[in-house]
Amino acid sequence: MKLILLGAPGAGKGTVAKMLTAIDGSVQISTGDILRGAVAAGTDLGKEAEGYMKRGDLVPDSLIMGIMEKRLQDNDCKKGFLLDGFPRTIPQAEALTELLKKLGITLDMAVSIDVPRDVILDRLCTRRTCANGDCQAIYNVKSNPPKKEGICDKCGSPVVQREDETETAISHRLETYNEKTAPLIGFYAKTGLLKTVTGTSSDAVVAAIKSSLGI
């Protein structure tokens, strides 16, 4: 399958992507992953991107698209791919359309995962992450707490609330999403590729996607 996953922060894109990869061997691709991969591999594009990342600047679209072009031609993408959180803006979506045309790749769907704002706020405000950079296991104080409060089950490091997962920070992230990324829903609706799935259960979202794909 070749899908774009759209949805606000906390909509469950990453969880759904992981569940879908298990179905047919498609690979999950996020912008952060491909940027970190390019930097780690020491490619020319990776070195250029690293400069922006170290300064805390946004990596230009032209550079991201160059890295994406290389990533989509890797062997593991032949079985399919799930773009998680990319594209983020209309210009990126337009550039991606041209890139896929150039590579002869046809998308199956752009899936918009629609989750109510109050559910997203509750999910992210109660999320906790292992402070160990090599572990970063994710917990939820309501639905999936660590066995020992504040301590990671896997490595014993402290479990913390990330700075970008306080209610104030999440509200800001949602505003940014609504302003910059939500317009992608209209963009893909015009192409006929959009499938909107409303649901708070990842299992239900995956079932709806499978049904639409006939698998």
C-alpha cells in the first residue's frame, strides 16, 4: 500500500502506521526519520540538513524533497510506504505530487484521521516518555502507566512529560496544524484520493483503511 496519513498531533498516525506496516511489509516514513537517517548516513543532503537542524531552523522544502526522492527509491519502499506526517503544507504536497509523477509512483489514498480535540488533549496531556534518549518508551498515565510510577519498565530511567505535551504547548501545536496542515485535506479531496476516517480506536481506523483498500 502507498498511503499518506494526515491528522492532528495525537490523532494516532504513528500507531496506525505501525499496525499497517505489519499487514504487507510497507515501510513507515516520517520526515524526522528520513532527515535523521540522511544525517546519520553522512550524505551530502544529510550534511546540509544537519546545519539547519543544529541551528534549530526549519529544513527548506527543496532539501526535504531531495532527501525524500532518495528515500522513496530505496529497496524497502518497493513493497509500499506510509508517509506519516508528510507533507505538512500545500507547497510540500504539490512538490510531492510532482516527485511521485517523476518516479512513476501512484498513491492509493490520503487518509485523514479525524479525532475530536478533547480526545487529543487528553491523550497528549497524559502521555509520558522515557527520558533515556536510547529508549524513549511511551506511556500513558491513564491507559498504559509504567508498572512503577515515574520509572520506565524497559530501562529503569525516569518517565517524564515532554515540554511540548503540556496543555498550553499542545493547544499551540493544534493551532499550527489547523493553520498550515489542515488545508491538505481539501487539497487531497480535490484529487479524489482523500479518505476520512473518524474514530478514536486505532483498530477501527486500520479496519476502515483495509476495507477501503479491499484487503
